[in-house]
Amino acid sequence: MNTIRVTRGRGAIRTTERHVSELYNDSDELANSLAAIEALAQETKRPVAEVKQVYEVELARLKSDARITDYLLLFASRRTRTRLSRVAH
């Protein structure tokens, strides 16, 4: 199974692992995420696999602290776009 490792914190490093199957709450969330990943891949001209990896790390980071989850996919997309653009420059 695929795992995502998330490192967080200031000063101290905390690592959590989350199985990809546990990352998405339901099939709609998975479908919406895959659509966002494909759109980001086209926009950034990056391979889908690379975008998916960055996106899922960002989504896992956001979900680990989120109380309200309504906009997590949007925020994960924005953070993914930002990270990919930093690498390109």
C-alpha cells in the first residue's frame, strides 16, 4: 500500500503515516481530487504522478489539523501549485 509521510512542526519534527486509501473520505472526494490533480498537471506541465504525490502530501498535512474540511481540496490544490512553481523557478 502507498503511504504518505508528513513532517510538521517548528523545532521538533513529527512524522505521521497515512495510507492513501484513508486519505480520501469517499469516492466523490477521490474523483474531485483526481480531477484537480489532472488539471494541475496540465497547467504546470508536470507528470500526473509527480503532481499527485505533492497534492496528497499537502492534503494529508491539511487534514491532520483540520476541524472544518469544506475547502481542503481547494487549499491542497493551491499549495500544490505553489510548491510546483517554486521547484520550477
